[in-house]
Amino acid sequence: MKDASITKKIIGLFVCGCFLLLFISEKALAASSMSNAANDDFLNQAMKIAEARDGRVLVAADQVRLAEIRVIRAGRSFFPQVMLQQRTSKGKTKMGLNMPGLADAEYNSEEYGVRAIQTIYEGYRTRGTYRYEVMMVDAARFNYTKTREELFARIKLAYYEYLTLKQEYRALSKAFDSVNELMKQVKNEFVNAKAISDLDFTEAENFKDKVEDMLSASRINLDFSVKRLIETVGVNTLDDINAVVSDELPDDMPEITFTIQDLLSFILTNNLDVRTAKIQALMADMRIKINRAKVIPKFYIEGFYGRSGEAFTSEPLDLTAAWSVVGRMSWSLWGNSLEVAYDNERTDPSTIIDASKRIETTTWDVRLSLLDDLTYFVDAKEGTVGLNQANADYVDTLKTRRLEVERAHNDYLNSLNSSRTYRKEIKLRERKLALMKTRNRLYEVPTVSLMEESWKYAEAISSYARVTFQNHAAVTELERLTLMPLR
């Protein structure tokens, strides 16, 4: 019986020493590890690899380039449209309708030159379209940044979860080894020394099973966290990331320097969803202005300069200098279309061989199309509905993101307070283990109670690791929502 008591004292001292060494080593590793995610080479390398491989990020980058090309296309409307033109034709003419036997005569014609069309005034259509496309570029860039930041946030959360479970599994493994050794002592006390009751032995087995179940669940969760991190980054194994992974999640959790009012103000200026909703509302308003500009007359001028001529095939084809100026106006009159054109065409008289050829032609062309532009009313209604929808989406998005910031900030505060509580609990468990070691040496505390306290200590370490993860996850969410480095 005395040997059994001495053995219990040794086992108790061994367990207390193991857990104390475990806690001290974990604190030392945390102090030497990164203090901020930005200093973690593994995390930085993972984000770089994911950014280069993620399909959604690549598509978002292509959308930015596409929007920039659309701006160039819209800007092209401010400059004249220039065309190189050449036209040739052949035909026949009846030399004498009342003179049988007279053969038909063939002729040909040719014209070539430069034609240019330039808009003089069309209200807000060209300028509005250009500004609309510029807004599209901003929206595409916001979408690209949002897609990339969401990817980075997923990687951070997966990485923090992996480090948390890795730390938890390591702590539970050491706890299980210690409890397993104590279980051997308890079994010796029950079977050989008959120093404890069957109830105490069953309770000791229950503690051992609890720690074993916690260790098994931690191993399963750790394996899944590795798979999640690999899938999120887009690699085959963690070894594909050319950096050394940290041993644990850093437990230094300094308070962020911004208040909740500061974070809420960042939503209005920095949040990508809010800024996208805002620019979509501006784009909807721009579409209304562009559609309204249809009722403003559009004036543009068209000019041609070149050479042209026509002659029978039996005669040489002499080309004469020719030019023309056309002024056009188009006007959408609330569902009707009015188009007026003035055409003045001239030929250089000094180069004309045929005296019957006209040297100047003036043409007026007026066309009124009735109810051919009913899409104006449809576009006007769609524009109003679209603007109202965009404004409603903006208000709803702003409210939602503010609530998300408050929720993440509450999670941050709760996890920060809980981490302090668990730190105190870990120190309390250490002191209690030391006290129980002394009392176990004096035969006042059975080995079963020492096993229970060892299990509670391991549970406190596991809880502290999870609270640390919750704190880092909350800060990551706040940074994603505000686009601000908070610590």
C-alpha cells in the first residue's frame, strides 16, 4: 500500500511537470512565432499561389481588361469615322429605242476617294456613354478586388483553423499520453493493490475515454483542415508551398486601434459591396440620362473627296475630281423619328470632258417615321425601375454590411475577453495540479482525481486555442469588410 502511494505521488508529479512543460513550451513558441499574418511567409506564399491560379480571380481580371477596352471603344465615338471608298460598275444602254438593228452600248464607271463622318452635336449620348463605360471599369475593378480579398480571407481562415487544430492535437496527444500512464497506475491500484473501488476505477476509465475521444475528433478535424487549406490554395499538398508552416496560431491578440464607429465609417468609404452598389446606382442614373438624350436632335456631317467618272467602254474613262458635303439631323420625337439631310455634291469643272455632265447637285431629304421608336418608352421605364432598384440595393447593402461589422466586432470582443478568461483558467489549472500533486503525495487526493484535473487542463488548452482562432477569424472578417489593416 505504501509503494502504491509513493507511485501515485511520482505519477502525479510527472503529470504536473509534463503539463507545466507543455504550457511553457507553447508560450515560448507563440512568443517566437509571427505576431501578425502579414509576417507569415507560408501564408503570403499561399495567397500568391492562390491569386495566380484561382479561376474567379483570373476571370475578374479579364473583366477589368474588357471594361477598359469598352472605354476605348466609347472614346472612339468622339473622333471622325474615316473610310476609304472605291466603287466600280458596268452596264448597258439602248442607243436607239425606235431604230431597229442598232446595237446596245456598254459603259463603265468608277469612283474612289475618302469619306469621313463626324458628329457635331447629339446631346448627352456620346459623353454619357463614355462616362458609363468608365463607371463599368470602376465596377469591374471593385469586383476584382472583392474577389481577391474574399479568396485571401478564405485562405486565412483555413490556415488559422489548421494551426488551431494542429496546436490542439499536439496538446491533446501529450495529455492522452499522460492520462494513459496514469491509467496504468490506476489499474495497478485496482487489480493488485486493491487500493481503490470499482467505481473509482470505472471513473478513471471514463476520463481516459474522454481524452481519447477528444484526441480522435481533433485528428479527424485536423486532417480535414489540411484538405480544406489545400483545396482553397489550389495545390496538391502543403509541400507545394515553398515556405515553412508555423507550429501554432499566434496567441498575441492586441486590441485593434479603431472603435466601432470608425469601423462603421469605413464601410461607407471602403467596403467593396457598398461601393459597387453605389456605382451601380450612378450607372442606372446615367442610363436614364442617355435615354433622355434621344429627344435632343443629333447633328452630324459627312464629307467625301475623290475622283469619279463614267464613259462608254469604247471611249477612254476620264476621272474628274469630285467632293460632297452632307449635313444630317436625326431626332427622336417620343416614339417617332425625324431625319433631315442636306447634300451638296460638286465636280471640278476644269476636269470635265463631257459638257453635259452636272457639276453641282443639291438635295434635300426629309423623312418622318411614325411610331418606329417605341423602345424609347420601354427604355425610359426600365431606366426608372433600374434606378429605384439600384438605390434600394445600395441602402440594403449598406445596412447589411454595417450589421456584419457589428457582429464581427462583437465576436472579436467576446473572443478577446474569453481568451483572457482561459489564460487565467490555465494558470489556475496549473496551480491546482501542483496542489493536487502535494496532496497526492500525502495520500489526500486519489490518482483518479489527478486524472480528472489533467483532463480539465487539456480541455482548457483546447478551448483557449479555439478562442484564439475565433479572435483571428473575427479580425479577418473585419479587415475584409473594411479593407483596413486592423493590427
